[in-house]
Amino acid sequence: MHKHHNKIAYLDDPQRNGGLTAEALLDQLHIKNSDRILDFGAGTGYFTLPLAQRVDETVFALDTDPAMLELISEKAQAAAIENIGFVSSELTDAALAEDSLDLILASLVLHEITPLGPVLESMHSLLKAGGHLIAIELEPKTGGSKAPRLTSSSLEQQLSAAGFEVVEKFFPAQSLYVLVAQK
């Protein structure tokens, strides 16, 4: 039995994303098969694996938990997916060069980062001119929740402060929002 079973079950639960599957959400984004992508906070590979199946270039999975990266590797091998790179440290990893990425996907992870500004600035520097950061988060429930949340308006302000322009905003499922920010 995998010692991270509860964490994996939680991270793989489609209800966590408002019932929206990774494929359905990716269908709403403008992903080209030539894109170099970073899945920031990749977790179990919920987005990493379907992204890798959509592009010819490398999809980098970044997670601070080595067990999650190992799980993604196992899933990728089982599915014969060979274009995933693994980043176990920070955005300053040697595998990630400035102006080298077309797309960074950060799903349900940015609300965990304090302070967020320096991380957004690092993401900005990794993206090519015209590259996109796609941030997926849950809007806080009124009445307050114990879970950390990041309002869409707060995230928009922080993205602007880091040099991004929010070019698209949509709500694909209840309380779930997506911000597409361009460098």
C-alpha cells in the first residue's frame, strides 16, 4: 500500500476541480503541440500526463514531494509517455532556463505559497515572450473556510504586479476559476 494513499486519492479526485476533468479543462485552453510546459505543483500528474499526451515537447512536472514525482514517473511508464521531465526543487532548477517555456500551469497550488510575488516573478522570467501562466484556483466561499484560498481579484493584482497581463478569465465549474496571464 502506498503511504501517500489518502493524499493521492484527494489529488486525483475530479470533485476537487469542481467535477471538471483534466481533459475537459485542457480542451478550453490554447495548447499547441510545440509548447514546452511546466506543471507547477504537479501532484499526482492529474494535468501532467494529459498535457504530455497533447504536446511533442517536454512537459516538466515540478513538485516538492519526491513521492509524487515518483508516482507520475510510474504512471508515465505504464502509459508509455516519454516526454516528461522531473523537477524536484524550485523554479531555479537547471532544467528550467529563462525564456524557455511557452506555458506554466499552476492548478490549486498558488494559494499555498507565501509570499506569492517572488514565485510569480520567477515564473514570468521562465516564460518566453508571449508565454502564458494558467492559474486554476478555488474562489473562497463566503462565510470563510479554514482552507487557504486566493480570490481571483487578489490573484489578478499579484499577476499584474509580477509583470503579467490577464488576458482571459473563466469559471469552468462551481467556485473554480481560471486566469490566463500573458508575459
